[in-house]
Amino acid sequence: MEIKENILSKENAEKLIALNNKKVIDIIEKYSRLCKPSKITVITDSDEDINYVRELALDNKEEEKLAMPGHTIHYDGYYDQARDKVNTCVLIKEGIKLSKVINTKEREEGLKEVHEIMDGVMSGREMLVRFFCLGPKNSKFSIPALQLTDSSYVAHSEDILFRTGYEQFRKLKNKDEFFYFVHSAGRLDERSNSIDTDKRRIYIDLDEERVFSVNNQYAGNSVGLKKLALRLAISKANKEDWLCEHMFVMGVHPEGKNRVTFFTGAYPSACGKTSTAMVPGQTVIGDDIAYIRPGEDGRAYAVNIEQGIFGIIRDVNPEDDPIIYKALTSPRELIFSNILIKEGKPYWLGMGSEIPESGENFSGEWFKGKKGPDGNEVQPAHKNARYTIRISDLDNADPKADSAVGVPVSAFLYGGRDSDTSVPVCESLSWSHGVFIGACLESETTAATLGKEGVRKLSPMANMDFLVVPLGLYIKNHLKFGEDLDCPPKVFSTNYFLKENGKYLNGMLDKKIWLLWMEGRVHDEFDSIETPIGHIPKYEDLKVLFKHVLGKEYTKEDYEKQFSVRIKKFLEKLDRVEKIYKEEEQIPEFFHEHIEQQRQRLKEAMKKLGKETVSPFEFS
Ligand code: SPV
Ligand code: MN
């Protein structure tokens, strides 16, 4: 190997040689030459190596121990608290077109720029080399992934969030089919935070299945295996016959029925994806990214590509999220990020107990009323503050979470932050109508990405931020995926955010009722009302479910408000969505057909019933 022994010790070199993989060695040689770390450490799947990463994160102050055993806190810089969409680009060759809605950069120019930024970026620092497996090990879903990073926090987070893969790489034999990620936090300040965030770049190179990420630490930007691998996998899936989706995977357990029905669900960031997967009484397989493949029995099968959760901590409290709250307040390995710490104890927004008026947070020493460098008042904890834990540490982990064949999926759910249009739950009229519903998903922006909050944006399948193939191709492949199955999943839309006079029309736990209704629909146990937008629940069924499951009286008035079809609002939505799709090339015909048909159905209902908003009772 070309690397000098004072940088890569003999012992570390042997770990690489044992893999017998030329491409791995080439990558490490190339990026050590460029990034110039003073030391390279290779981490295998051994406890000893993994513990080295844990300790390193404490030694170099990327994490600090808290009072509770196993808990640590990590802070990202003040301007590095969410995904940076502006500086995340797909590198494309000249002449290739993706979509208007996808951020791209000419490949050669992008590679040159990011390689220049990475020149010497690890000087005086240690490069960690880590191997992981996306998806369960030894499965047709598995994708091996190599991560080079100078951040021990990134390497440690990945250990909690992903399955180890050194042994998987050994089995690769000299094959070069794996993703790789090169990350550097760049120059650090005295709090170990990236200084040069103006040179933050996240460049995705589909041709070589690799991503470069530099001058950042926030996990959505830095952790290669999460949102960076998602983009590479979307590209791969769209060349093959499977789907890579921004979806949870969960088991739904109807009371007293002794069966489990698996759902996957796509929601834009911070719109209830994790809390759906965590609904009490159900089991969780994954909360963020699923690979979905056709199974031999003609059904769709899903796996979680991760084994952990990088979840939003805001509003996690004993009442609304009892399982996560318990996991976050008992001893285990976990990393908090960007919350408030006082005397070794963690505090966050909406935790259900009082927050102290001073402590340490992502802005440094914090006190009530403190102004940040941008002049804004600093909240005790960031709205996008997070926790990182293993799913196996949760009481509701599904026993099939690691199944190599995945779980059969009975329904796809789509939900966004929609205050005034969609009903709480609605079943599509068909598979293709379901793909259409997913393709029309809109949501108001949240603190999970940098930029203004509350702006309504189109996010097809909640995957828009991560799309690296033309939108038309993506929805065409999606349609085909289900058409090729003997038994495609049912498709439902959900909306937890409907408001009236500024107040939410539903409680946090109502989503349990929607889940159980959808589960019953899968098994043909509930009738429905057909409306222009799809099948909605009957009042009588919901009334029984609310009473039986939540002990709540569900009134006809509540039902009417929640399930009225807001025709005018829906027509406006169709116009907004159509405008964006019209600017795209090669949108498949079925999409335009559904827009037209849906519009016609809505207009006819408006004419026939003479109203802009129609009560569900008028359709039955
Ligand atoms: C999301 O924002 O969708 C997340 C967290 O799941 S991040 O890793 O930032 O993408
Ligand atoms: Mn996500």
C-alpha cells in the first residue's frame, strides 16, 4: 500500500488487506492523499474497534458524557442545524437533464470544486474507515457501504443507526459493488464545530455511486448512510425493479385479532412519520428509509435499511410518545443532539416538564433571552434537535426487524402537513390512483431543512428532497412496480394537520384510529364511502373505533368537520400541482389522466350538490 506506516499502522493496514478488495484500497489511498489525515484508523465489526470510536468521540469533544450511563450530547454549529438543500447537488454530465425541481451541477465542475475544498481538509486529524451494510445482512436487499470520515460523532452515530458491514465486505471478494462516502467536518472551532459552513458541500456522484460531504456535521448532511445513501439507492432502484422510499415500516396490530399487517408510509420530514411508526400497541421496523422489492408470492416486501432512529426530540413526552420517552430517560447507548444540558441532564422543547433558564446548548452557554449570532432569540433547544438510538432498544421493536426477506407490505401511506385540504384518512380508488395521490403530496416546510418554515411545497412520495432521477421516470417506475405485482399494496393518504380557526381538528392519538381503519380495510372488514377523492371511512365505524380504542366519544360534528370534502381547496391543489408537473418533461400519461378525472369528479360533485365543501353524509 502507498500509505506511510506512520499514518496507517501495520495493524490497520492488515485489516484492509484482509478484505482482499482492490477498490476499497484504491479509495482509501486516493482520499488519504487528498485529505491528508495524520492518522487512519480502520474499524472492523469487533467490539474493541467500535468502542474505540465511542471513546474517540469523547476524547476529541465531539460528544460529552451525560449523567445517565451511556448517554452523550453532541452539538452541531449554530448554522448547521438541518439539511442544507441549497448546497446539496446531484452531479450530472453535460447534456443530461433531470428535473427542474432537482438541484444539479455539471459533474466535472462539481468534482473539481469539492476535491479542491477537500485538499488537506483532514490535516492534523484522524480519518476513520468504517464498513456498513444497508439493509439486513446476507439478503438480496443488502448494499455494502464504505464511509471515510474525520468525525467520530458521524462514525459513532452510524454505529447506532446502521448494521456493521466489515464481514459483509469480506464476502464481497474483489467485487466493486458498494456505495462510498467521504466526509470531513472541515476546520473546527473551540466547540469542535465546523467553521467553514460557507464552503459546505454535499455532492452526489451517481456514476461512481459515491457522495462527498464537507464542512458540516448535522447528521442529515454528514452521515453518509442516511440521506446520502438514500439518493444513490433511489438511482439504483430506478434502474432496476424495486423502490427506495422515504418510508417507515411498521406492523399494525388490531386489538383482539391476533394478526399483524405491515404498512410502509412516506411523510416529509417532521410530519409525523416517526410518530406513526410509534403509535402505541403497534410494532416498529424502521422510521425513515425502506427498500421495497417484489417477493416471490407477488406481494411487495420491505426492509428498513437502518437499525436505529435519528428522531426529532421536540414534543417527545411521556403522554404522546411513552415508548421513546422511556428509552430516552433510561440507561443505554444514545446520542442527543442540539438540546439543552444542565448539570448533566437533558432538556428539550415539549418534553412535558419544566426547562431550566440556563445551561449549555447549540449556541454555547445559554440563558433565557440570549440572542444568537444572527440576532434571533435562541430557544433552549433547537426545534430540529434529535436523538440517536437503536430500534432494538425500544419496547415496540418488531421481531421481524432484521428479517433477510423483509415483511410483506399491505399498504402504502402518504401524509403531509396540510392545514386546509385533505381529510384525515382516505383510500385511493386503485393502485394507479394511489401513485397519483403520492405524486401530488404537498407539505408545509419544517425545521428539518434550512430555510423558511411553513411554505407549501410539492413533495412527491415525500421523496422530493432526495430525488436524483427525473420526476417523470420516478413516478412511472413507481406505477410499474405495483402493476407488476399480483397483489399491490392498498394506498392511503393521511393528514394529521387539518386545522379550523388555527386549531388542530385531531388529537395526537387519533392516528391510531386511522391505522386501525386502514388495517381493517386491508382485510375487508370496513365498508367505505366513495367520494371524488377516494374512499373515506363511515361515521359508524369510526365511532366504534374511537370508543373502543381510545374511550372517546366521536361526534357526528367532529366527523363532519374532519371528513368534509373541501372541493374548492382540492381543485386549487390540483392546479398548483399541475403547474409544477407541466414544467417537467416526460410525465407519464396516467398522471395527466388522473388529474383530469379527479378534477371532473370534483366539479361534478360541486355542481350536483351546489357546494364548495361537501359533508361526507351527502356522499353516502
Ligand atoms: C429527515 O429530515 O427526513 C430526517 C432527518 O429523517 S435527516 O437525517 O436530517 O434527513
Ligand atoms: Mn427522513
